[in-house]
Amino acid sequence: SQTIHQWPATLVQPVGSPLSLECTVEGTSNPNLYWYRQAAGRGLQLLFYSVGIGQISSEVPQNLSASRPQDRQFILSSKKLLLSDSGFYLCACDRVDNQPQHFGDGTRLSIL
Amino acid sequence: QKEVEQNSGPLSVPEGAIASLNCTYSDRGSQSFFWYRQYSGKSPELIMFIYSNGDKEDGRFTAQLNKASQYVSLLIRDSQPSDSATYLCAATGDAGNNRKLIWGLGTSLAVNP
């Protein structure tokens, strides 16, 4: 089964600073990859998904971007963080459509 | 607007009892349904998934799907304090495409010793 690595586990950043969160997957090839954000007291919000290298679909227009430079690597970035970017960022993957998504341990991002 | 609705709870049950968690969905095209458990401060963990009408059992957990009523439930038998968590229900949208799951806000379950 696949293992999803996310780092860092927690991050505190000032408003206006850049962001780079990385997700890597082991134990599978050609996965579908997802970035979610879970804000306090709110549900899971899909930010981006990718079905292959260089293929990114954006679900929410905002100051975040995603890239997939390698088959099992998914990166979430921002040039300038906003206070509203605070939340719990989760990377997920699955192999085949309609199969369950599995999550990494997440990164808790606080913006000051 | 496609939605998955869950009672936020908290649902409180005594240890050893059956906990019943419910979820309704608005998109009749949804084909697959997932239950995740999320402990406070942790990421969601898959508990069960179900595609067909009826019941699916896995240990102490039973998922029930009724597509005519657009209703999914999760039963937890012999509830343990370690089952205390938030349970998230999710459904596929877009003609069964798993890429865009529709998520409920979760039901908080407290199992009292």
C-alpha cells in the first residue's frame, strides 16, 4: 500500500511570506494526487488535483499554486501568504478513479 | 450545489453501545461513498467505502447505503472510547469521478466509559 509523506508537520509564517509544502508518495506509481485545506471548524476543501506529471487542476482561485514535477511529488506554493491561508493542509492520493483516497499526516500552517 | 449533510453532533454513546452515524447526499449521480475517521489534530483515516445498495460489514463497522433515499450510514458496534473522533462522510460527484469528492462537515462522536 502507498505511504504519503508530508513535511513539515507544523509551520508558522508571517503574512506576505512565501510558502512551499511538499508531498511525496511511496509504494505506488502514477497516482492521482490532491491538496486539501481544512480550516478550523470547516470541512475539507479541495484546492488542486493532479492526474499526472505537469497536469494540475485548480478548484479554488486564490493565491496558491501547485506543481507536480515528478510522478510521486506534489508541491503546494504561494508567493505571498494571507491570514486566510491558515489551516490544515492535507495531501491525498489514490490510484484508480472511485477508489478511496488516502491522506498524509498533514501540515498545520499558522499565519501571523 | 452538490452537498453531503451530516449532523454535527456531538453524538454521545456509552461504551459497548451501537453508534449510528448518518449522512445524506444531494447528487443522485454519486456512486461511491466513503467514511473517514479523524481524531483531533490528525488527518482523516479511511474506515469504509460502499458502492452498492445494502450493507457492508468490516469488523465492528457496518456501512449502509440506500440510493433511493440518498442516505448513507455507519454503524459502530461495541463502541470503545478509542472510537471517539469526528466521522466524515464523502461522496463522489461528477458521474462517479473520484477526483472531486463532496465532503460532509463531520459528526463528532464521544464514547463514554
